Amino acid sequence: MLIAQITDIHLGFQPDDPAELNRRRFDEVIASLRALTPQPAALLVTGDMSESGSIASYQTLKSVLDTLPFPALPAIGNHDDRGNFCHVFPDAPLVGGFLQYALDLGPLRIVVLDSAEAGRHGGQLDARRLDWLAGTLAQSAKPTILVLHHPPIETGNGWMTEDISAPWVQALRAIIAANPHVIRLVCGHLHRAMVMAWAGSTLAVCPSTAPQVAIDFRDLDPEHPDGRDMIVAEVPGFALHYWTGSDLITQFGSGGDHPVLARFNARMQASVRHIVGERRR
């Protein structure tokens, strides 16, 4: 089974431009997902769907998601507006005013956690959300994917990172460590692909469909701008989470057209036969 993921679309960054860059990049990724065989069982949309939380941007999002042959499962990010999102998506499941829900997807369980806090760029989880998560994870021992916008990790980037000593991070770590059936945390927010072991599980960050954050591990002093690159126009990205029946394999891809350098034809047949034959010995 295949589960796709996109994140940080930031629709409406250029609200008066019908051909805005973020929309074009979003469309390139959607085209790549449509071309997949087999098709994903679902699409995780892990937050910052809009740049400013405008109704118009969510209407644009809905016009695209409604055409997909697989369901979209949204999570809220710090740029999103829950009220406007729910106005356009009235069936969105809310728990105590937060976009949180759990569902079975074939052999897996998906749990979506709302990590956004008004006025904050970084993540936050209060006692209500943490209690909901602990109770929801206790309901089933099925292999579970936890979906949230904010990765609770230190990245090495001076401005796109979390405080790993924050109470919400420590509380989330304890909950995940106590629930070994959480086989993956999948996140967005950082605008780069990242993977690490975390609390006995594995955490994977999806690259954004919007432009990526530049790689930079130097210390940053917010009081002294140093001219470093911050946002770069690398290709729009997505993630694919493939369930083998016993393991979840995460791969990353990019939208747009890519030159094909080899195809499975008569010229490649001998090499392919040898490679596949090795596995059958």
C-alpha cells in the first residue's frame, strides 16, 4: 500500500496572481502523483496549505483536491486558519476546536495531531491535545502513522528548528516512547526532506511543494543579518510512504518533468534479468 504526502503549499503567497509560483509548483506535484502506478491509497496534506489562511486560498486547494481519485487527509500548520479552512471544508473533524482525528487505512492507522498555536511559528501541544493523543493511541495497537505539521526536532538550521527541551516536545516524546506501534511520525514545516530516529520510532519530514529552505548549519544571530540564503527555488517535492506488509519505507520525489535516461527495453533486459535473478537464488 502506498500513501503520498505533500506539505507547505502556501497557496495565496501571490494572491493577485492567478499564475502564482506556489500554485504552479503545487500543480506539478499533483501531476506527478496522478501519474503513479499504483495510485496512493490516500494523500497526507501536512499543513501550511495556505500562506495567509484566506478563504480564497482554501477554495483553490479544494478545487484541486476534489479532483483526485484518492482521499486527502489534512493537517493544520502555523500559516493556516482553522476557521477559514473549516468554512471551505465543513466536514473537517474537530476535537475541542483542533483539527485532530484517527482512521484506519487498510492495515495501518492514521492519527492526525494539530500542533499549531495562534501567533506562534513553531509547534505547541497543550494538555488537551496531548491527552487526546495518548488516549487515541491507546485505543489500537495497529501499526500507526502519526501526522503533524511541526517536527519536534533540532535541525541544525539557525532559524528553522525547534527547542527540543520545550515541554510539548518532551511530553510528545514520552507518549511516542510508550507506544511502540507508532511506526512513523510524518511532518512538514521545514521545507526540506529530513529523516531521523526519534523516541523509538522514525520521523520523516516531507519537502515542500513551495520553495525549499536553504541548507545552512552556521550559527545565526537574529540581531545581525549576514546575507545568507534562506529560501531557494529547488524543485517542488513530495514523499511516498510504502507499506510492505511489515515495514514502512519512505521515499522522496519531485514534481515536474525529468529527462528519462533509461527505459526497460530489450537493451536493458539482460541487466534487469541479472539483478532480479540475484534475489531469487
